[in-house]
Amino acid sequence: MPSTPPDSSSLHYIRRGQGDPVILIHGMAASLHGWNWLVPALAANGYSALALDLPGHGDSPKPDDPGQYTIESFYTSLDAWIDSQDFAAPPVLVGHSLGGYLSLSYAVRHPVQVRALVLIDPLYNLEQLSPFVRMLRHRPAISEKALHLIPERVISALLSWDPTRSEDHPRDARQQIAADYKRASSHIVYIPASLQDLTPLLSQVTLPSLVIWGEKDLTLRPDSFPALAEALPNALSRAIRGAGHQPHIGQPTLVNRLALDFLASLTPILPGLKEFMRDE
């Protein structure tokens, strides 16, 4: 029997700014700190930015049961958390990697309750995974032990090797990424085993969408992102030259501008339409 998902009311999150809601969803082994550059930019430009820590990550609860680390359990927690916010207008979802998978899944199931999508190096099918990540997927027990034992300083050193320029990932950013890896539950390695291919569902996501990716992503195949943008009926796309898997951290000024320009291009939501969308 599947385990009960973590209580959505206990998920840790921050909210900055006033205006239409924008929800930011991080990737695996990350935290809301990955949005340290985009959150203040959104707040300064008239949006209410909400960034959360997914279960098992950051300052959110970390269940001891590996059975709770499935994509469906994470989706259920996210769905309940969004519902608990009682937004006056449909939110824009911004998802990176695993957060992109969850954003697409939410848009498929709640097409009227999402205003738009911003997908940054998003995961959506298993063919995207690098050989290393595929190995983790098939050997979760070994991967769990390795994640638990590897020192934070080693993770930070490994992250300093990056296909982008050294200044794209300053020391404090690398240290935060390493800290997020270490404070995440080691059970997160069980998540990839439950992933399903979203490709057959992409044509249903007719929302305005922006797909951004790093041309030198070593975690997910870069050639998979243009295919995603082509499969989404109403998508714009932009490759970030020289960026890796986390362009929102490596090149935040450019990513912030692309996201804000995209949001500014969306048709304003009329007050009456807000209530209609909430009632659907």
C-alpha cells in the first residue's frame, strides 16, 4: 500500500512581493535557495513570488520511509500545498529539472488553474537522463549510501568543475548547492525509479510556456529541450550559451530577464475571469 504523502501544510516556503502569484519549484537535491536571484526580481516587478522546499529537501519534513519518495507522492503534496494557498488568480509555475516535471504534471491535471509555465532545463522523459543518473535510477540503495557518506566539501569541489565559466558559479553558490545536497534526505534517490514519460501528454499543455535550457547541461540531454518546446502547442524557447544544468544560478541576470519579459507578455487576467478560474 502506498505511503501517505507528507502533510502539505508542513512544507517550508517563502513568499515575497505583492501581485499575481508565481510559484518556483526546485529540482532534486536542491532547495528554494536555488531561486535566490529570481525571487527578488519577481517581487521587485510586481509579482508575488513563492518558493517552496519539496518534501525531503531544504527545511521541509524528511520522511524516514523510502516509500514516500515517489513522483506521485511529491505531486500529491505539491497539489495540496497549491490548493491551500487559495490564490485569487491562477499562478504561473516556474520549474527547474524535477520541478519542471511536477509543473508539467500539474498543468496536465489542472489546465485552467495555471496561467503559464516557465520550464528551466525541465525533466519530462527518461531518455533525457545522463548515463550516471540512469545508474542511480537502477541502483537506488547504493546511491542512497553514497549520498549519505560523501562529504559536503567533496560535493562543493566537484561542483566547481563546470562547463560554464568559473565566475558563473561563485563560491557561495557552490557552497549552497553542496549544502542542499547534504541536507536533503538520502531517500531522494528513489524518486527517479517512479518517473513516467510525459511525452504523450505534452500536446494537452496548451498554456503559454517558456522553455529555457543550458546548452552544456550534463545532467539532462540538451537536445531534448528543443523537442519539448516543439511538442508544447504554445511554447517559446531559448538556449543559454555556455550554461549548464542550472542557468538560473549560473547566469541569473539573463534568465531573470527572459522570465520577466515572458511574464510581461501574458494577457492580463480580468477580475471576473479570476473567479471563474477558481471555480473550475
